[in-house]
Amino acid sequence: MYYGIVDRKNHKTYTHLGNVFSALDGIEKDYNWLISDTECFPNIKEYEELFAKEYCWLSGKELSEIVKKDDFQWIWGVLCAFEKDVSLEEALSYPLPLARDYNGYFQNPVSLQHPLSTLEIFAFDSSYTIIISKDKAIIDGYLRHLPECEDLFEFNK
């Protein structure tokens, strides 16, 4: 079973990962991240080049440091969290997650796009953020910080 929420009321512009990571209580550091299908506008050229690639693989610590230095707006993107024992090679043995051409987040039952991921953050067209997790405690923790989020199951009805 998976748990999901839609955050479309808590930010002036979507998606800023600083707000998301704050609501996740820093658990992003516990994972490695496969980030794909992005459209975003970093202020730092190095990050602009990194996220312009087809995908990138970052530790949670690296991703947190990027967000601390430059909490830019994400228009589109899929950020998939993997347990640290999942290698990049294993993650890439499946198709890269898609932001623009994937409708699975809007179907019930709610599911993750990448079969090996534990948590996914989906920036949708600068309109809202979807967060899906295998761990209900992650979603419950997010909701304690940002209670105006909507249950993805209800959103999909």
C-alpha cells in the first residue's frame, strides 16, 4: 500500500524543495535520489547544468546542500528516493520516471512510479507538489507541518 498527498495550498510558488524538506523533517538525507524529467530554474549555473541532464543521482546530503544554497523553483520533475543499498545501476535498470507524460499519480490506487523507490516527490507544472510514500509515517509527518494538503486518493476521485 502507498500513501500520497497533494500540496497545492502551502506555497506561493511550487515546488520549492526547502519547504518540502522542512515538512519532511530532514529525512531526505536518509536516501539517494534519482531526479529526472526536470524543468527548473536554479540561480547557480552548476545546478542549472546538473538538472538539465536526462537524470542525476545524488545523495540526500548532496541534495540538501543544493537546496540550502539555492532553493529555486521546480516547474516539472520527479525526485525518487532510494534506500542507500539500491545502486544507481539497479535504479537505471528501469525506465526513468517521467513528469510530463505520466498519469499514474492521478489513478487509484496510488502508487510509486519507480518500482524500487521508497518515496517520490513530483513537481507538477509549477501548480502543485505530489508526495507518495510506502511509509505512512512520512506522509503523516508532512501533514503535521502542512495540514492543508489533500489526500491523493481523494484528489483523484
